[in-house]
Amino acid sequence: MAPDALRIHDDRLHEDIEKVLVPSAAIAARVRALAIAIGEDYSHADGRLTVVPVMTGSLLFAADLVRALPQRRMRIQLTTVSSYGGTHTATRGSAIVGALPKHLEGHHILIVDDILDSGGTLRLLRSEFIARGAADVRACVLLRKRIPSALSTPCEYVGFDIDDEFVVGYGLDYDDLYRNLPYVGTLRKDALSR
Ligand code: 5GP
Ligand code: MG
């Protein structure tokens, strides 16, 4: 990130935020810790690791995570799963949009997603990748909601457990806005109804 002196001071986006749940420094520290754990667990997988960031929510998280991982040969293949559309804040079903990652046979797959909520996204991707011959599939999420559906969904790496609130920032959106916030927070009621 550019030094503050080089940034244009304009905080309009922050005015819509009710409270900051996970500050950017806490995210950065947690990303480093996750990368150390993941790097150790995959030390045998040089050249056979495929990281699959789930778009668009994990854009920032995945970009930071892969740069913090040990510098080994790995593939990065994006996938898109739609679990809710536009301005709806409640998660519905999950469906893969567009092409699935290719050449998964014998590869160790690490799914990277923004938030674990109903668990539909991870269950869907895991079964697809296993059906396509992956050697094994693990998942890493930045956030997990403290609700039964999320806590009961297998997930090997979790950044933060949070309360069951609708959050935005660091990749997470409301109607495709707020993804560029460097932290995770909740929206003010008037921003939600806009
Ligand atoms: P799951 O399949 O686990 O229900 O859904 C995960 C997806 O739902 C996330 O990748 C995200 O796109 C969306 N989602 C779930 N909870 C939230 C939330 O609190 N805020 C935002 N912005 N998206 C959420
Ligand atoms: Mg998502």
C-alpha cells in the first residue's frame, strides 16, 4: 500500500460504515499466520498445488495470501460461485458460474473464499474437485460466521470467527460496492437501504 503521504485523502466510502470488525493490521497479521501454516502443510506439493480463489469476494484475500506463501510452484485458477445476487443479503443456493478450473487430476487443491456462511459454496466446490480427480481438497476462508451451518462445514483454515452480521470490505461487497475497503466492517442502515 502506498505511504499515506502519497494517497489522496478522501474518506467518503468510510462514511457508510457502522463499525470496523476486523482492522487491516489484524487482517495482515492473520494472513501471514495462515500462510505459514498452509506453507508447512503443503511443503510436499511443490508444482502440484492449485490455489482456487472464489471470485469476486476473495480477490483481495487471495492476492495477499498467495504473496505471503512460500515461493513455490503453484497454479492459480479462478472460479466463480454465485450464492446470492445484487442487493440481497441472505444467502440462497450455490452454483458454479462459467468454466471450472482445469487439470485438477492429482493436484492438491486449496479453495480460497471470503466468508463461510451456509457452507453451500465449499460443499459444492469440494465435491466437484474430488469428482475431477483432485488428490485432496482443502479450504481457507478469511471469515466464518458463528452459526451452525458455517461451524459444521469442514474448513481447514479460518481467519476469523465473527458474529452473524452482514459484513463488507476487503473483497466483500454490498451490490458490488465496498470491496476496496482495506478492513472488514458492517454497513450503516441508511447505506443498506440505498
Ligand atoms: P455460503 O455458500 O457459505 O453460504 O456463502 C458464502 C458466500 O455468500 C460468500 O462467498 C459471500 O459471497 C456471500 N456472503 C455470505 N455472508 C456474507 C456477508 O456477511 N457479507 C457479504 N458481503 N457476503 C456474504
Ligand atoms: Mg463468494
